[in-house]
Amino acid sequence: MIKIRLSDGSHRDFPKGITGWEIAKTLSTSLAKEAVAIRIGEELWDLTRPIEADSDIEVIKRASDVGLDILRHDAAHVFAEAVKELYPETQITIGPSIQDGFFYDLFRKESFTPEDLTRIEERMHDIVNRDEIVTREVWSREKAIAFFKDLGEFFKAEIIEDLPGTDEITLYRQGKFIDLCRGPHLPSTGKLGHAFKLMKLAGAYWRGDSKNQMLQRVYGTAWSSEKDLQAYLTRLEEAEKRDHRRLGKEMDLFHMQEEAIGSVFWHPKGWTLYRILENYIRDKITAEGYVEVRTPQLLDRSLWEASGHWGKFGENMFIVKDEDKTLALKPMSCPCHILIFRQGIKSYRDLPIRMAEFGSCIRNEPSGALQGLTRVRSMVQDDAHIFCREDQIEEETRKFCVLLLNVYKELGFDELTVKFSDRPEVRAGDDATWDKAEAHLEAGARASGLSYTLNPGEGAFYGPKLEFVLKDAIGRDWQCGTLQLDFVLPERLDATYIGEDGKKYRPAMLHRAIFGSLERFIAIFIEHHGGKFPLWAAPVQAVVATVTQEGDAYAQKVYDTLKAAGLRAEIDLRNESIKYKIRELSLQKTPYILVVGKKEALEGTVALRKLGGEAQEVLALHAVIDKLTNEAIPPHKRPNLDENK
RNA sequence: GCCGGAUUAGCUCAGCUGGUAGAGCAACUGAUUUGUAAUCAGUAGGUCGCGAGUUCGAAUCUUGCAUCCGGCACCA
């Protein structure tokens, strides 16, 4: 007999060699049904693997995070089995579980078509129905390598060859299919169920390296129940409805076209939104002691060579020839800000200097990277560089973090994660400089009280960075803000200040942005709100709509009053039914519709209808103005009741 | 840049195996003067992304290019 301690703390004795599944069955039949694996100590085991010694175990249920992960991995195996049955000439490579599902990378001369995916998916359902027993086998490394080479699975053989350490590897067999895998897996393919779907076909490089062979990647989604699968598909549809490219067109905010790929044509409403957000952030940084500058867009090659950008990003810069000169469109503003800093002599008393610019930057992004407003070639950064003494780094870092958190919160983003990215392989500056920079930035991050995760090797070429990732209304992560500590550029471009002792010193430079690029941030802002902007940011805040032409004169008066109160209003006098106008204006996501007819004209009132609201409110005109102007105050100009105490 | 898919009226889309283009909405004109998410009727609108080829004949087949979409790689 062996002693098993369960996750609720209770102990039970079981015969040696009992399996996790058998234990689950003794606990309850429903638990056994839900079980997909067990956790034994730190390891995850198959349900059918015999337990030989005293252990702590926990039954993993299919709907749990770990359970789903296992389920999705099983889906990947069933997928691979289906592929090998239908297209035996295919080599299978890796097939991990990922968020919401799994993928599998395949190598085959012919391309898979969407029709092939349908066929494969059908076969997957067959395999689940066959309920093939899944067994775990332990092989020697040599045997496994030889086996896969013999099968013609050269990618698999290469994976095994590169596995570190152990001489033994595990394989899982189901039906005629056998795959390398650490496991655990479900006891049989039937346990997977049918809540999966193949989603898309894509290309992916072998081992993630663009120098390698391109493989065919198939993405699938898999869930513990049909209901969860449906919920997921519904979530995708909802995400599609708030896609900024779609809303940009529907709400007439902007467009893009072939003649200017990667650049935006802002329409009046979109540009209004743009200016609102730009002015908002301008107000915020001005209050924090930033000064704003504007620097050139076309700069000589020699500057970019000196800064190091030419060497690292030369290929991604647009070059302009002028007689015997070579100029580049600026891809970023930092060298320019150093050039301003260098004008005149700076004293230690002048620091910190927080120099901001809404810098128009142009980068030749790879064509395949372009994506709506989120990845463009022509963008504006809410960029600023803080020149400071070494002993000011911590405080400046802390201040920036506070500002950034406040901005995100005011704009409706409540959840934030932070990543600390340290030195990349290809970098400028010596190791001692990097040691110092990383230590300072970490201290600053700690001083701000933020918790962060390490993102190794992802720093900029001139310094380590903090990356701020916000979560939108439907749970997607977006990296927007950044704070980068740089000792390298001030050195390369020779920025100095005079210290207390009259000697020259190098300032430290903090590169920082809250939005990142205005274009990208606006895309996120649109998607986060699904086009239903808070009143202060809505390009059109209110539309006066008449019931009949009898109301025209009064409607005009209401409209004039709104405009005089500084509201962004429009008027709809068209000869259409009020039903029609409301429908159209609602689809345009107009925050407020002010319906006026004969009755309102007589009484000097307005029937106020809020977007998304069922009921309307009949108010006196002045009351409507009060209500709207009050609601339209931007968050940073709103009196903060907590602080007024 | 790489892999796959798409590109038809202002928008959303239909057009099977090749016989030379269609709907809804929008626009325009007229009627209607309407009370909270589509009033009715009529009119007009397209070298089917661009170029080449096959064919008696190409939106449809082949091919090159461009852009977009989904990934991969990249992201100062």
C-alpha cells in the first residue's frame, strides 16, 4: 500500500501501482469524468500512469487552466494524426498549446488549402470518435532519432537531437500515430471531445528564424465544452465589430489607400479625435514640467551614423539624395533633442530637462508588418527625453511611472503590466555602462512601486527599458508606454553639462513615451471603447434632430446654443423620419441625440437620448447644456473630489 | 521580406463548370411632414485592382505585379 495525500489535505491508502484515474473514480464519478491528468508533486502525470510511491496528488480538471492546456495539446496530437492519415508525405514538427488553442507547424511541398483544413477537421472528429487509447512510452534517444529518421520525419529527429540532457525521451502513441511529447495526455482521444475548430493557415519559419525553411502553420482553437467554443467564437465576432479599421470607415474617421501605404488620411472627425488626445497628453506633460520642441524631419546621414542608428536600422530608413549629400527622414527624435540640448552650456542646475516633441517619424517598416493604424510607416510619437544627472534617474523614473499610470487610468485603462527588458545581444556601450543602466532603471521601477516581469534581451540597442502593457476592454494586451535609460547616445553625440565642481559631465537620458505612437494609440482607444467614446473625446458629441420641419427654427436655436457652449454638435434637418435619423445617428455612435419637435419648441425643452439608453429624458434647454458641458469636461480638468478634502 | 488567402458600384456582398455584370444600403429626383433604431416610388452609377497570355469569346483559366487580410520574421 502507498499513502496518497489529496489536494484537500486528506490522506488515503491505495495499493501500489494505482493510477490517478482510479483514484479519481474512488472520489467521485463526476471528478473522474472531468479529470484530464494529475499533478503529482511538481509534475503533471497521465491519468493512466501507475503510482508506485507515497505521493501528494491533485486531480486536474478539463476546464481548469492547466486542464485546458493539456486538452489543447491533445487536440494538436489529434490534428497531427489526421494530417498524417490524409497527407502521409507531410512532416510534422512542433505543435504546442497556446492561448485559446494550439498550432502545428508542418512541412509539405504542396500548400494546404482551406478545403484541406475542412477535410482534416472532419478526420479529427473521426479520430475522437474512434476513441483511440493513448499510451506513454519511454525510449532511448538514439532509438527515437533513428525511428523518426526512418519515418522521414527529419524535423522531429532534429528536435530530439537538440533536446538537452536526458538520454530518455517520451513518446505518446494513439492508434497508428506516434509523436514525441513530454505529456501528459488524455487516456484516449475520445476524452478530447468535439469542442475544437481549425481556424487559420499561416506561414512560420522553422525554429522562428527567418533564415530557415518556411513551414505551414495551422492554428486551431480547442475548449473543454461546446459552450466554451461557441463563447470563444462569439468573442472573436465581437472583436471584429470593434476593429479600428472597420470603425474608422463606418464612423468616417480616417482612411488609407494604395498611394500612401502605411500612412493615414485623417478625416475631419478622426482628426478631431487625434487633436483631442494630443492636446490631452500635451496638457498632462506640461503640468509635469516638460517643455515642447519641434525638430527637423530630414537630417544628414552623418548624424545617424554618429548615433548608431545608421548601422542598426539603416535598412529601415528612407534615404533622400541631395547633390552630394545623403539625408534620411527621421525615424525618431532622440538625436535631434540631444542637438538642442547641446546648444549653449548646460549647468547641473538646469537639470532635469524634460524635452517633449510630437515627433513626426518615418520608418520603412517591412511591408508585411503594416497593419491598419497599429503599424504604420508615418507616425507621430508622444516622445520626450529627460536629460538628468545620474542621481536624478530614480526620481524621474518614479515620476514618469506615476504620470503614465494616471494617464491610462483617465483614459479608461485600468489594468497594466510592466516588463523590464535588459541588454540585447547586439548593443552599443560597454558592459560596465549596461550594468549601471540596468541597476538604475531597476531601482527607479522599484521606487515607483510597480511590479514587473523580466523580458530578457529585449532592451533597445542603447539601453534597458521598461515596457508598459495595458489591457483593453476585451482583455487584449497592448504595449504602449516605454521608458528607456540611455547612457550611450549622450556619449556618442557628446552631450555634457557643467557640474557643481565646474567639471564636464555626461547627462543620463531617459527616452519615454506614454502613447507610443498617436496612430497606434488611437487604434487601441477606438477598439477599447468600440467607437463609443467618452463624451469629452467624441468627435461629434451631440446631434440635434428634428421630428418635422416645423421644428427647424427651434432646432437651429438649440444647435447654436450647443455650439456657443463649446460643444461639438451637428444638426440634422433632413426630411427623414425621426426613427430613421435615430437609427443612423446611433449607428454612428453619436453620444447624445437631441430630439426636437413641435412640443419641445413650444416648451423650450429638448428630448435627450443617450447612446445605448432606452429611455429619453425631457429637459429644459439650459439643463441639457449644463448636463452635457459638465460631462464633456476632460478627465484631467475635472475637480478631483478625493483630493479636495 | 517570407507563407497562405482576398481584390466585382461609395459601402456590404452575389455571380456554378469561360458567352461580355447583379442585389441591398448609400447617392440623386419626386412624393411623404413623419414622435424615438430603416416611409414609398423612380433614376443614375462598374474599362470586375493593374499588365500580359490562352481562347472565336475572360470577372471567371494561366502568369507577372500592386494593395489589403491572417500569420511568421522585424519593431530604434
